[in-house]
Amino acid sequence: MRTRASGATPAAVRGEPVPLRAPAPIDVPREVCTLYPRASRLEWLLTNGTGGFAMGTVAGSNTRRYHGLLVASLHPPVQRVVTLSRLEETVLTADGAVALAVNQYPNTLHPDGYTRLARFSLDDGPVWTWSVSGAEIERRVLLAPGAQTVVVRYASSAPARIRVEPLLAFRDYHGLTHRNPDAWTGFEEHEHEGLRTVRLQPYGGLPSLRLVHRGSAFRGAPVWHENVEYLEELDRGLDFREDLLLPGSFELELGPGRPGLVAASVETAAPDLDALAGLFRPAEPVRAVPAGRPVRRADAPGEARARLERAADAFLVRRADRSATVIAGYPWFTDWGRDTMIALPGLLVARGQLPLAREVLEGFLAHLDGGLVPNRFPDAAGPAEYNTVDATLFMFQAVHAWERAGGAQDFLRDVFYPAARAIVDAHLRGTHHGIHVDPVDGLLVAGGPGSNLTWMDARVDGVPATPRHGKPVEVNALWYNALRLSERWARQLGDGPRARSFGREADLVAGAFDRAFWNDARRCCFDVILPEGPDGRLRPNQLLAVGLPFPLLDGRRRAMVLEAVEVALVTPVGLRTLARGDPGYRPSYRGGPSERDSAYHQGVVWPWLVGPYVDALFAVRGDSMETRNRARAAVTSLIGRMETGCLGQLPECFEPEPPFRPVGAPAQAWSVAEVLRVLARLG
């Protein structure tokens, strides 16, 4: 089966429709759909290649402030606005009105549409099927690639009339809105040959939302739905109630072979309903979902790969200037340098998307400042932020992967190698945030007290929750590899003097690393050399000193590191960030921002670390059947987790104790990418 994906596929990012191998749908049976506590915890995600997205739950309710049918990106991939929160549908029968929607209000669910769900399926988009008076009513949702437009298709197995009511938020996606007397609650409607366009614009500072359909005239009856609750926000210790504007309604007539389409857009031009209809595949016979059946498992290797590739496509976007980039995670992240460079080998290189990978690399190199690529681009489209010591060093690994996959040498010769020389020189001189090379031992210093420049970057009340200033172990492994790669590239390009200088710096690091980082008491590496002394806590960062292309430590010590990490940190869903038994270990990730941030890297499991773990496995134990079986086991249980949480995706992290509850962002680029990279290595 082949289909055109609605999300941010590489083809969509380039603006070219290219069909993809489609994974099997994920099916959710009736007994799960109608169990609200479970169905409301299963999420779905669609993306449009610009940073805009649609997101919600199997139950049909919104449980996060970030959920909505159209979360538009007004300056891609940032300035995101929840415009259309949802469409509420009611089937108008001879026996009365039957609601299909559900909302959480204080102490109550209303209406109770989830009780009529017959099944849910996630294919190229989410599909709900309700059973009403002997008929099956179906709703499918897709996003238009590259546009801030959502299209909904309704179908019915028997003649039916449904009322559709838009609920509007019109606010920044991080915020909430409340009843506002200044909101314009009216509408404008134009009709031409049965096609109706309704313009809604509660606030002049935001673009109009245009609804296009072939139903009845819009009936204005504005009302505020007050105190809609988002219980995921309550769990996160944040404000969780908002008021949504319902400006009116319209009706659609449905029947066999007579679907109804509704498009909603904030684009300047009204959406072309007929063209959008082409996004949907031809109707297929209804697939029965056996009673008691779980969501569909991705057991076969090809199926797992197809599902991961579809997940990966969600993170590929174009900025407003048309340059390609990678969204770190949904729903609240934009494009981050560190996340992009870690994700790039799996997200694009392992999938053969070398031109697009090069474009992403060039996009970040265009913002090089003081030898650093940006850590992040703010939501408000302001200047880039450079508070990272490792994003630029991970870029060397991304370029190395790109080169090994057959990337064109002109990029290395004309673009990256000149940048690499400037990057190394800037680090040797010292650059932003106190990043500098210690002239005594050649090790890289990641700022001073109060800075948090590594991937373990959480802060609580302005103070790093995991202080790692000084000389972090993985940063110096990355620095050493950047020097060795630069040395090799210099020789390859005939730059002998620079090759020798890179080599001298690398030799200095290699000579100092063992003395500085080896923790003989624990038979592994110190995590960071702080100004006051070494930090002996057992963390996974040391795996990079073992598994990168140019490893440090001798063979015996590398084996000790791997054993220590396997015993204390490896779980079925990734690696713990801190060993059990450490006084700072946090077994759960709950509460408000301060409670969660203080636990973020204090035991919480991160799936992306499965990549460095597998690299270390191969580096220490070789390419044996046992190594491959361990590597395959490390990713298999993660792939199974794509059937929970955000369906078809992998989360940012998990709690570190069984049942390993998914936490953090429901969909994270480097989690998906590193599993893809491991699968590509296993073949």
C-alpha cells in the first residue's frame, strides 16, 4: 500500500509530492475508546512541514493547552497560535440530537460522545468512527502540507445530517484564553455555487480563520464555553482552565458516497476545497477491529521501519526563509541545534536524505557565531541563542555520518572544513559563555558556575538542576573526536600544517583524558570535572568516550564503562540519567515545573541514549550475533511504545521505574532518530 503522507515528509519539505511506503494503521477498539481515562491518555499528532500541527486524543477531548485542530505557525516554525481548538459535531436524528464531542469541565464530562465511539484508527491521519442510530459516522483529519490549513472529511453509512460548531481559542500556544468582551464574535459569509466561506477573526492582531464547506448557511449564535479543563496541564502543575468561543454553527448532509468536507485555514486565500479533497485516499471498506484487540503492533522489521519513518517526517520543516530545519519535539519545542545535530544521522542520513541533511547543516552554519551554532531559535522569531557547548561538536558527528553515507565532497571541501577550522580556533581562543580550552591539559571547559551548557540543562529558580560546568566527560569525548575528524579532513584535503596542529591538540586531550576522568573506585568515568573536584555520580554520558568513532580509554576500561552502565542505567525504554541509590535519584517525574525540572536528569530515562549505548556495544564487543541481539532488544521494546502515549511517536523521556510512564514532550525527534539509526545499523 502506498499513500501520500499529510505530515512534514522530506518531499513535503521540498514541496514535491512523493509517495511513501505506508505503515499499517494503529487501531484502537471500542472497549478502549469508550474507557475515557484510557482513551484521553492516547494522543495523535499531525504536522504540516512548517512547524504548525494538529493534536488531540483518541477520546476526542483536548487534554493539553497545546491540543487543537489547527495550531498555526505564523512565522515558520515559530509564532504558533492555537486558532481552531476543535469542531464539535452533533448528529440530528428523528429521535433527537446525538452529540459526538466530549469536553472536560469541572467534575464532569460533557457531552458524552466518546461513549458512542465504535473505533479509532491512526493512518495518514486520525479517524474516528461513531455508531449512531444504526449508522456509522466517520471523521478523518488531515493537514495540508506546507500550509496553515486543516481539512476534515465526514462520511456516513446512511443518510445523516450533522451540525458542526467551531470552538475558537486564538491565542499563543503556550498560553490560555478567557472570556473577552473585546473579542469580535461575529462572522462574514460568502457563497458561490454552493461553496460557503465563513470568516472568523476574534482579535484584530491575529489572522482571520476561514471555514470553507458545502453545507448550510452559517448560523451565528455566539457563546463562550467556559472552564474547559486540560488535565495534562493540571498534572504539570500549570493553569488548566480556559474559555473557548463558539461563534455559531452550520450543517452538513451526508450519505453513502456523499462525504462532507470542511477546511479551516489562516492562509490569506481561502482554501480550495476540491484540491484538498485529493489529500484523502479513496474510501476503503470498513475494517472491523476484533473485540479485546490491542492497538496494532509493529512486529515485523519492515513495519517498524515504516512506522518510524512516518514518525520522523513529522519533525522536518522549513523556516519562513525556506531553509530546512528540524523541530526538536511536539508540542512545545521549536528547532534546537543540539537536538538537530543528534537527530540528523538517524532522521535523514540513515534514510538516504543526504541533500536535505546538507541543507539543514548549511542552515545552521549560516548562523555560526564565535565558533558555535545556535542552541535554539526563540518562539518569538528573535535572535538565536548560543548557550550550548555541545551542539557544534555533535555537528561534527552529523557531518561524519553524512560523509560516510556518500555525501558530496564539495560540501566538505568548500563549506564544512573551512567552518571546522574556524570552530576549533574559536574554542582554542575561548568563546561565548566561558567555553574555552584549558591550555594545560587541552580539555574543553563548559563555562563556569551557574552555566548549564550541556544537554543536561534544566534550571530551577535560575540555578542549574544538574551542575555540569567545568569539564564534562561527553563534551571532551566530542571535542577529541572533532579534532581527530578535522585532522583527517585536513590530510584528505591536502592541508598538512592544519592536520598536524589538529593532531597535536587531539594528542593532548587523549593524554589528559584518562588521568582526569577515570574513577578507579567505581570502575568507570567521572561525569564531570568540576572546579572543586570530580563528580563521581554514575551517568550515561561517558558512553560517548567509548562509542564515538575515535574512542578514548584503553580496551579494558571501555569494557568496564559499558558494564557499569548496563548494570545501573539500561532499561527497556532507554537509559537512566542517574544510577539508583544515588542520593539525588528521582524515581518519578511529576508536579509543577520546579519539581519536574529538578528530576529531569536525575534518573529519568531518555530514549535517545539507546544510540550511544548501541555504539558502545559494537565498539567494545564487536559485530557479533550477541551484540546484534542486545542492540535489537534495546530498540524493540521502544518501538512497541509507539502504540501508547502519542500514537505512532516516541516521547522525550520515561519515568525510570516500571511501568516506565512516558513523560515530557509526547513526540521527540532524537528519540525517533536514534532508534532509526540503530535499525539502519542492524540492517
